[in-house]
Amino acid sequence: MEVRVHGKRMSVGEELRLLAEEKIGRSTRVFDDLGAVDIEFSEEQNPRLAGERCRVEITSKAAGQLVRVEAAGFDHRSALDVAGEKLERQLSRLKGRLVERHRRASDKHLNSAPAGVEEVGGATELQIERVKRFIVKPMTPEEAALQMELLGHSFYLFLNAETERYSVLYRRRGGSLGLIEPQ
């Protein structure tokens, strides 16, 4: 397993780098084939966020699914502890779902891994700050819900394998999910 540790607008010390690699190494208990893990440390400059000024974001691929967690704390060690626990929970939840899906006779195959997300930064006249491009693969709404949860997003665009149309899955205020389909 490859672990890439870097800082956003800051430098990461060797001690923190080793600690991060050790924490993430424990996550391999859940997935033996965990892909490359990207750990990004950053510090917020806003004094209002003094209790959460140190942020950690961990991104990896497991079983063809993109898993991303983030945490904040007073220092980088506490944020790393929280992020490591979140990552382990996400991975064990993903593994449980994959095992359950594999056991069901009607759904023996999973979608192939989603292609990497390409991000292009820069502002235009319309004040668009970031553009993300990705390949949309056909999947069921249940698979889209799993992918949305793993990414930590509040909505997810996907090609519905059942209707062969683009759909948007989103999280409603009460915590339930909603599906937008074109007519």
C-alpha cells in the first residue's frame, strides 16, 4: 500500500508523516487491497475556527470505490486520530455492503471502478471556481447511494442502469434520500 502524505500551504514534519503512515496502516485490517492513500494536512487561518484549525483529509480507493474522509481538531494528531477512525468505519461499512451484495443471487456483479476525477481550477466570467469531470458509469440507485455516502457528498449524478437516463441522488433535510429523474 502506497501512502502519500503532504500539506496544503504547510510542511509536514517527519514525525507526523510516520504517525500518519502508521495510523493508515491499521486500516489494511479491513481491506488487504487498499489502493494508494492520499493524506492531506492543512491549517485554517480563521481565528473563529481555533478548536478546529487543523484539518486532515484522507482519500483512497477500495474495491473500486472512492473513499474520502475528513476531520478537524485542535492539533494535527487529534484530527488524524478522528480521520483514521472514520476511514476504518467507512471501509468496514463498504466491505459489509460488498459482502452482502455478493451474497444476493440477483446482483452477482458490481460496477467496475469509477474513473478518476479530473479537476480543473480557475475562475471564468460566471464565477465558476472549480470544474470536475468524470466518466459516468451505469449503476443502480443503491450503488449510487453507496458511492455518494463514501464520498461524503450531499448529491450524486449517475447514469441509472434501470432507466438508462441520467439521474441525481440527493440527501434530504430529514436524512432520507431523494432521486431526481428526467421525464
